[in-house]
Amino acid sequence: METTSTPTHCPYCALQCGMNLSPTPEGGVEVTERVDFPVNRGALCGKGRTAPAVLSSGVRLTSPLVRSGGTLVPATWDEALDRIAGELGAIRAVHGPDALGVFGGGGLTNEKAYTLGKFARVVLGTSQIDYNGRFCMSSAAAGGIKAFGLDRGLPFPLEDIPKTGCVILVGSNLAETMPPALRFFTELRENGGTLIVVDPRRTRTAEQADLHLMPRPGTDLALALGLLHLVVAEGRVDEEYVRERTSGWEEARAAAMAHWPEHVERITGVSVPQLREAVRMFCEPEAAMVLTARGPEQQSKGTDTVGAWINLCLATGRAGRPLSGYGCLTGQGNGQGGREHGQKADQLPGYRKLDDPAARRHVAEVWGVDPDSLPGPGRSAYELLDALGTDIRSLLLMASNPVVSAPRAAHIEERLKSLDFLAVCDVVLSETAALADVVLPVTQWAEETGTMTSLEGRVLLRQRAITPPEGVRSDLEVMHELAARLGVEKGFPTDPEEVFEELRRASAGGPADYSGITYRRLVEENGVFWPCPAPATPTTPTAPTASAVDDDGEDAGLDVFPEDPARDEAGPAQPGAVLPGTVHPGTPRLFLDRFATDDGRARFVPVSHRPAAEEPDEEYPVFLTTGRVVAQYQSGAQTRRVDELNAAAPGPFVELHPRLAARLGAAEGDPLAVVSRRGRAVAPARITTGIRPDTVFMPFHWPGEGRANTLTNPALDPTSRMPEFKVCAVRVEAVER
Ligand code: SF4
């Protein structure tokens, strides 16, 4: 057992709060305060504080399980790994490599996400890989790339928020999803700034707002267009900024002018005086921000909705300037890093595109393979899950629980059951692992080292603090062993720092360039913001660590930069070359000089309102929207194993307005059935005036009859392929007790 306190980070959300882990006499760890990390300064929510409970949970898996005679039974590691390799090899021989699906998670470290993408493409040869982060932030990523040429959730650090003049927070309940972040908004208001919250529910976050706008679910796009219309009509456009730093304004302006405030009021339910007040609050200060989260993003028009909010920022000169900008509050722990390094269907490491010949050449060279051997882009997450049991015959799944978290979950559960073979790596027997043919028990956050990239784009080192229990192995070891059994003996190291050194080289010259980052810098500097290109020659502060040196004695990360052709072909994403002998400091603030587009200008995208894929009708007259509660995290696979969290949030509920409850004859706690075209869920009523009368809300952390995702609609955004989690039509029925 390690004996000293270890500075590290929380295993859950993208805020990646700093914490210390100190050993206990019983051989476990306890969380202690770590005030030197500037994001949370020691503060933690209940999830982070109780995270060690999952390490020693009684339901922790410590032996591989193999299905035999219909039952999962304990097996040796060799038996389990041989079974997986044998099944994958046999299916590939009969059906081809694309019959092998791979599904990752937004909680995987950068090293694991990178290795999983490489494993899929180099070892399995399949294009069929994606990850659950697609369900998190893909619309914001697509919108950011369209407008700015680059996606990094926040293009500025959180510490800028208290210094700006106004923040519009769209569809984020961060008082419950990441409570320590609330202090930035409290400080904003203490400094004289204002907070506008857009949410159909009066959440704990909305209660902090100076102005709370409660639009009908699925109408955030119209709301943003109405605000832009008023910006134009009231002469608040920053003409000089638009002329100097943007393109495409006339088309976007014309689209916005078609959305009269009165028309927007009818669509959204937000009154014209409230629209005018929001415009005044946003435009009067010198600086302002718009931050979006899953509310506007998890829609079948999520990319356009993000585009509309970005247009508002651009028209008012609130992007690429100090203390101003558009940002996305990424949700999952490594949702940001997970989308940068290759587990996404269309990506290669460094946020490169899989269909870009120069990117393929660069990454193939790092991997030591023929670029032509790399498969092309595959299906998005929902489309991949929906194809299970058809042309995709097997699935290797890491760090995800789609039986609870996927939209139209009952259907996805059936698709998983229809597979020829399912292998799952997890720490507990999640609802998805319980369906598997082989389950591999893997290490957790405190038992392994690896990097995470927070919602700020800050790369962090999460350090091992405790020895893993007997019987578990890391995901990196799993991929190393499977690769060897499938005939690839080299290229899948088990040491995370060795993987990171390769990731540095693979990312060099890409939009998400990590080549100037080392583990040592991450410890010494408390994280580094990407892009952080390597210098042309090593200098003292970035001298290579032992594992950064290749077998031939050359530094692995620092010598690829000058003659790397992919760097030249990667376009203008980099914030400037790094002179020999200097160290790139990282990039906390993006776009201050230019945007990452070919001409350096931000691009307006002309967008127009359209209805949700499913609007209420006679049969399904009410909106359903879903979300999180403070004491649970995502599918609950970890947090539902913590007694204190279960006591605080024991199960699902249906939040509804008293008027709707009265129509149903329902009292607080009465069981209610919520029925959509996909299925039926039952949970007790929670009655509050803090929700629109036409809307019900369910949290999505639980399986079984209260599973909210039984109901949700998998209608996909045409660009991001994000499912429409946040709005569908349901009817609500009273149920006999
Ligand atoms: Fe962990 Fe997020 Fe809670 Fe911070 S806010 S302690 S990162 S779950």
C-alpha cells in the first residue's frame, strides 16, 4: 500500500475537481481537501467525497466471469481473454472486420481512449467504433467546429466567468451536476455581473439567476434567433467586429430577421418583454458569455441550436475577446479528451479526421502501419448500438452502460441480447455487463494513473493512490493481452506514461496538440491547457522523462515537430509555432487573435427554427425532458453502489406541475406511468410549481420500471448524430398503488 497522500482528481464529471487521497489503516483511501487546484479549491460534491466507497464496494468484481450454460461463472484471466480473442477472431473470419463493434466511454482516460481507437483500427481492423460521449457533447462540438474551426468545450478558463458582465446559461443545472462550479456564477453576481438561465424547470441553478427564461422544451433555437432579431432591431450589432473577424453575417442576419419576437414568443412561451430584458442584460456590459449544456444540445437540431447561440455571440462581438465567448459545459469526466484521441467513429488522435489523407499518413506512421490499412469512418453511437445483432455480430464495450443510458433503452437492450458475442470491461456487474458473455474486472481511477482533459481543455494527471485488489487488471493490460492473442505483439504498452508519449507524437500538429505536454509538467503545473505544441528542441523544463525516450535513445515526443508534414497540412488550428529553446505554456484562452478557420474569421451559420422530432399531440400531450440529480451520476453504475448517495437519491421520480397533477388526480408520491411511443416507465410523483405545466421531468440514473430512457426518442441530429434525449412526447397516467 502506498503510504503518502496523493494529489489527484475526482472520478466523475468533467469539472475534474482536485482532491487528495490518503491511505487508511484498513488499506483503503479517504478523500482529503486539496486547495491548490484552482477550479474547486478543495470543494467537492457528495459524489466526489464518497468516491472511495466504490473502490471497496462489496459488489466490486475481482474475477473474470464467463457465461457457461446461460450463467456467468468465475474464470481465470487466461480463460476469459482466450474466449474473447477466439470469439472475435472467429466472427471476423466469417463476417469480416466490420462485424466487430467497439464501444467506449467518456470516462476513459486519454491513454485508454487512444489505445481503444488504435486497437479497433489496427488489431480488429473495424470501422465500427464510437463511444457514449457522442451522447454528451457532440452537438456543441459540431457547432463549435462549424463556427470557430475548432472544438474545445470552454475556450477560456472557468476563472474568467466572475470577471465578465453577463452569462447566459442555456440548459445547464450545474448546481446539481457540478456544484463546486456554482461559485463562479455566485462571484459573477457579487462582482456586479448578471446571470440569465434558460431552462424549462426552475432548477436550483435557475433560482440563482437574475432572469430565468422557461421556454417550451425543444425551442432554444427559436429563443436564440429571437434574441438575435432584437439585437439587430435595437441597433446592438458590433458592426466593426462583424466586419473584421467574421464571415457569413448577411445570411445569418436574414434568417434571424424572419423570427419576429412575437412569433418567437408563440413558439417558446417566453414573453417579448423577457426577450428584450435578456438582450439588454447581455449587450450592455463590455463582455459577456453564452454557455450551453445538454438542454439545447441533446436535440435533433442540437448543432443548429448551438449555432444560433454562437451567432448571438458573434453579432455582439462576444467571441475571441477577453472575458467573452461561447462555451459548452462538457458533462462526462473525460468527455473532452475522449473526443480528441480516436475512440470516436470519425476521428484519429489529436482531433484529426479519419477521412483526411494527411492525418491518416501521420497517425499510421506513428502506429507503424500502412495508412491504407486504416478503416474509414464508422457509425455514430446510437446507430452502432441499433445495428447490433444485424451486420455487427459482436461488441467489446468499455466503461459504458447503455442498457440504462442509451435512448430507446429497451430496444437497445434487445439489440445487445441479439449479439453473437458481448464482452464488457467494468468494475461492477452493471446492467449491461450482466448481459455479457465475458466480463473483465478492471481497475478504477484511484488504482491507476492516466490523464484526463477537463471541460476547460486543461489536461490533468490523475495519479494512482492505492494498490488494486487481487484479480483485477487495467483496460490497457486487457488491450495488450487481446492484441497479442489476435496476432499484434507490439504497440500496446500497459504503462500509461508510455502510451501518453505515443499519444503526444500522434497528436502533434493536430488541432488538439498535446505534444508539448509531459506527465512531469502536468504535476508541476497543475495541468496544461491544449493546444500545447512541443518545442523544436528540448529545453530544461520539458526535458524528456525516462519513458519519453525510445529504444533508439531519441526523445519520442520532441523530435517529430520540425519535419512532420502533417503539421504543415493540419491548417491553421495552432496558436503559433514554438521557437526552439522555448516551452509552450499551453493555451488557456483560444481565438484571441484569430479563429481556427482557414481565413481566421469566425463563421456565422444561417439557421432557422424547426420543431422537435416529436411534438405533443392528442395521444401524447405532454413533453418529457430528462436530466440528472446531484447525488447520482450518469447510469448510476458507480454511484448507486454508495449508501450515502442512495440515501439522498434512492430512485427515479416524475416531476410535474400541480395543474397536471390535479388533472391526473395524483398526490405527492403517487405512482405515475409515463408512456411514450417507445415504452412505459413508472415512478412516484414529485409535484412542484418549478416546472412548466406542459412538461414532466425524469432523472435517468436508474434501470428497471423507472428507467427514463425507456421513453426517450433516438431521433438524431443530422450533423452530430446526437439523439433527442431532451424532448419527446408522452402521456402521464395515474397507476393503482
Ligand atoms: Fe467530482 Fe464533478 Fe462532484 Fe467535482 S463536481 S466532486 S468532479 S462529481
